[in-house]
Amino acid sequence: MFSALTPGERIWLIALLALWAALLFGGFLFGRPHASPPQRMPTWARLGSSLTLAAAAWSWVAFAGAGTPRIVALLIAIGMTLGCLGDVLLAEIAPLAQPLIAGMAAFGLGHLAYIAALIIAGNVDNLTAVGLRWGALAVWLVIGVAGWYAVVMRGHSATLIQYAALPYTLLLASVTGLAWGLALQSGAYWAVAVGATLFLASDLILAAQTFQGLRFQMIGDLIWLTYGPGQMLVVYGMGAALLSIGVR
């Protein structure tokens, strides 16, 4: 992943990765075992890990070559930064009337940036096989709709926020589908595809908690232990993919 970077760039990105892991997994291991809501990880550790990934994403922008690779890296950095903003909004540390809607809006804009990055990366890397690229997208859109119905709509009267969750889910499913469309054509994108899948899984668990009342011990930690690594794999996986195709 890091072989095409200078020693200083490599050390910096590895240091950020280590800090992210310490905040996320350290927060889980050493957090409060009987917290309420049911999660061990303290808010500062969760938000700190997200902020660290945003810093890493902007570092990839600084280390990317000129032209298209920098545009792709910039879009990933924008997406991760909006995700970090969404984390802050959902943490309810700001006095917002509808933190869930605000958080979904931030993440939705971030997903649009990820979608643009994946489309541009696929074009520049000549990963344009119609069946694999758009077939994977179609499959994951179907999965997204099914997941939305199962964890958001099932058993409830429709509300505005439940309908708003559908386009949000479709955006995240599109990121996942486009990532798998690239991964099926090039091993350089496998990390990104796995990361997007973890991100989608995390959001489905969160939706089940929010709309279906799903509760079990440390559900909040499970959400972050899928979401955090998912975002990390998207940020670092896309950086590595840009290097591996020789666009640095």
C-alpha cells in the first residue's frame, strides 16, 4: 500500500492509521463496560477516530499526483470530512432539533463525493466492463432497497424521515455497488469494496436500532466497529488504488 510513497509520507500515514486504531479499538477495550446507551466507546474516542481519518484523507490529497488522481483523492477527502461532520451531528453534542436528518444530509453529500470518486477512478483505470460495473451497482441497489424496507419501513406507518432514509440508503448502496464493480475487475479496489460493505452494514444496524428498536449489549460499539473500519478501508484503499495504477 505504501511502497510508492516517500519515507516521510509513509511514516505520516502509518502514524495516522495507528492513532485511528488506538482511538477506535482502545476506546472499545478501555471504555465503560456498562455504559448507557449500550456502548463502551466514549464519544471523544469515536469522534477522534473519525477526525483522524479525515486528516488521513486530506494527507492522501497532498501526496497524490497532479490531475485526475488528485481530483479523486480530493473527492474522497471531501466525503470523509462530511462523514466526520455527520458523526458530530449524530453524537448530539450540538443543540439540533433533528440531529438524525442533519446527520443523514451530511453523510448523503459525502456519499455523492464517494460516488464521483469511484466513477472517475474506474474511468481513468479503464475498468469499464458494463456487466461487472453496472451489474454490481444494480445488485447492491436491490440489496439497499430490501434493507431499507426491512429495517426502516417494516411494521411502521410511513413518516417523512422514513421516506428520507430511502434515497440515503440508495446513495450508500450505490457507493458499495460501484466499489464492487471496480473490485471485480481489479484487485486494487478490494479494500474499498469491503470498506463500503462494512459502512452499509453499519448503517443498517443503526437503522434497525433507530426504527425497529433493536437493542443488545454494546450495539453502539458494533455500529462503530463496522463503520470505522469501513471508512478506513475506503480512505486508505482508494489511496493505495491510486498508487497501484501508476497515476502518482
